[in-house]
Amino acid sequence: MIHETEFTIRTFHCDAFGHVNNSRHLELLEEARWKYAENIGLIEMLAERHLGFIIIDMRLRFRVPVFEGDQVRVQTSLVTLGSASGEVKQLIFKVGQKPVVVKSLFHFILIDRASGASVPIDGPIRDRLLEVIEGNPFA
């Protein structure tokens, strides 16, 4: 399942060179991941078990500059799921254009919010993630 989130680029997203700063791209990607998690019901499931998800590794490739006033669309999808970690792929496009602006891959784990220890991805959370993983013919 691919989830899409749209944003309008504002002045505060841009740096002295007039384009979106790399740290602001990370913020847009993070907000889109949270919207994806909300959309699939993950936030509530994590809260019930007092769990959180954290990013342990990220790869980003910036391809096309984005400027104030641009409308961008972030596509977010779960692409791999192991017993203890998963990968979320995100692509940013300018609305109405085909070239990929940013291509990213984020590795995440689940943690117990009280102890900070990593925990397996199991039970109803795993079941839900398997339902929405990209490439699942039943998603």
C-alpha cells in the first residue's frame, strides 16, 4: 500500500540558496511517515503496547531542487519486514511532474517506551504490517 501526503513548500523550508534545505526534507519525510502510520492504524496499536518506532538508518538521494511555492507529494510504503526491523521507502515528487525529487529508504525498529529496549515485531502489529507491505497482492 502506497500512502500519499502533499505539502506546500513555504519560505521557512528554504535555505540561503533558495531551495529546500536537506534537514527540511527530513521533516517532510517524517511527517509523511507519521501520516502513513496513522492511516494504517499503527499509532493506536503501538500506544496500546507502550511501544514506539525509531529510525536506525536512513539513506537519501537528492535529485531535483524544490523551491518556495512548489507543491510536493510524498509517497510512503513499507517495503520489507523482518522479525525485528523493517524498511520504509519514500519518494518525493513535485505535483504534476514525473522526476523523483528525493529518494529515501529508512530502516526502523520497535522499542519499549519504558525501557528503550528493542522488541520483536510480532502479534497484531506484525499482522497489520504484513497486510500493507508493498507488493502484497492482498493489500
